[in-house]
Amino acid sequence: MAQVFISTGQPNLRRMTVTGVGASYTNPVPTTTRPTTGIVLDATVAQGCDDSSLIKVIPWGVKSDGTSWTTTSTTTSFRLIGWQSYRNAAGSATWWFPTILTQHTLLFGTAATALSIDGTNDAFMFSGSGAAISTPGFPTPNIYSPNGVTATSGSILSPLSVLVDLTGAQLVTADFIAPSASPATVNMGLFWYAI
């Protein structure tokens, strides 16, 4: 009798960045222009995730001067938008239809410390109880938000992550909101992988 083993590949995380994050979201609407801003996952090209149904994201953010903003800010948030294409009957245009997959308010842990991953102080993580709050009216994914769990350094809190259903999206883009009172340019992004 033959034995069959079923396994799921566990890829390395990838990183995406949006520079100069604003104080409001861009409203996603049907368009004939293929989305190109804030691309997280593109299943229309070979990324090793063509048949993925879930995406795990770990959000981060940092000011251009290498500091995080206030831990009490309630205006910092992110959303994921899934896009599916439709080629019109005449074959002359491709329409892209958006679906907001999830949206969350983000808070820093009380001991947020920047990680120098690809530069100097370039990734402040979000963590702790209530660090990712689902916005009412949007799908609620699985949120993994350790409360008070510290890394071996004793100063970096375990980062939160969110597991989101792609609902058949061919493209996934991310959009962010940073506090309008931030005195420096804010960059935000995601570490992610598709399952």
C-alpha cells in the first residue's frame, strides 16, 4: 500500500513598501487601468502563489527620521484590496474590479522598537492587545496579536499578523493611513506570504 504525503510549502516572507503615506485612503473603483500602486501579490505572473487562497501580512511603519509616531494614535490603519479582471466581449479592454478584503486600525505596542532590517530603524512593528482592530463593515480575518510577549532582546514586542482570505483575487494591493500630525514623511508596508 502506497503512502501519500500532502504538504504545504512555507515560503520566505516578502516585503512591500509604500513611501509617503497620506492621511486618507484612495477610493478603489472599477477601472480599465491595471493597479500598479501598493502591489502585494500578483497571481497573474509566476510568484509561486498562483493557486493561493490566503495571505498572511505583518504590517510595519516608520517615519523618515527613523522614529515611530505616538502609541495613542487611532488614525493609523491599513487595508488590503483584492482585484479581479474581466475582458470585455469585444476583447478591447480589461476591467479590474476591487473588493476590500480587510481594513484595520493599528496601534504600536508600548515598547515599540525599530528593527534595522534593510537600513537604519526601518521597521517599527505593531503589537499588543488591540493592536489590530477590524473596521466595522469590512470582513474580519484571523488576527494574531500577542499581548506583552517580548523577543529575546526584551525590548521588541512580538509583531501582530493578519491572515486574510483572498476570495479569488488575482491582484492584491495595500493602502495605508498615517497620522496627519506626523512631522516627518511616513513609510509603511507589509511583510507577507501567500498560502
